[in-house]
Amino acid sequence: MDYNVSRYSLLTNDRGGLPGIAMDPRGERVTKKRETESFLPLTPAMFHILLALADGEKHGYAILKEVARRTEDKVRLSAGTLYGNLARLESAGLIAESSRRPELVLDDERRRYYLLTEFGREVAVAEAERMEEALGQARAKKLFRKPKLA
């Protein structure tokens, strides 16, 4: 699998193509797999944010806490990194702002809650598979010891 770090913009076909079908710069139809892979590789911050949202909606501070807890404080996102990435992920359609809110007594009206979109889940899965493939290659080159069994 090839991964291009740069992003391409999806164009529409102005030569009689079906409306809503994504087209690449050459006018060829973009497959869903190619569209998903156009986001790869994700930055570590983006991947951790998508992982944090994989099991449900969260607000920004909860995402920060989830990433720190899950990584045993090995990854700590700054507020600037978090909110910049949330904006990028939202504009790319990988996450969306949730319209559901907790009860008023449990909520702060300033909080924005985010959810992982189906497309965002597909991109996160593709990134996990890409990393798994790279890890397999590293193991084949004996860069890793076999994982310890519990």
C-alpha cells in the first residue's frame, strides 16, 4: 500500500458525471478505499483523538483525559493541538459536533461534544491496519521482541 502525505482535493466531474460522485484531478472516479487512504498516514494526535471518540461522544477536555489515561500519560495533547485537530477533523468529515447534550446539571453550556462519523471510523480502522502492517514488518526485521504473554 502506498501512502501519500499530501492531501488531494476531491473534484466533481463537469463532463456529465453523476452528481455527488467524487472525482480525482484526472476526472476518474475515486473509490471509497482511495478516499479513505487519502487521509493516511494520520498524525499521532489525530489518531488518538479518533480513538478517544471510538467508544462514544466526548467534549474536548474529556478527550484530553482519555488520551492521557489510555496511554498512561505517554501522550499528552495540549489544548492548542487538540482544538486545532478537532477543527481539521470536523472540516474533513471525520468527526461531527453532537446535537445531544447531557442533563443540565451534568453539563456546561460552553462545551462542544464530538462524535466519530462513519467515515472517521473507516479512516481510523485504515490507519490502525496501516500501523499493524508496519509493526509486522518491524517484527520481521527483528526490531521488536515477541510480545510478552500475560
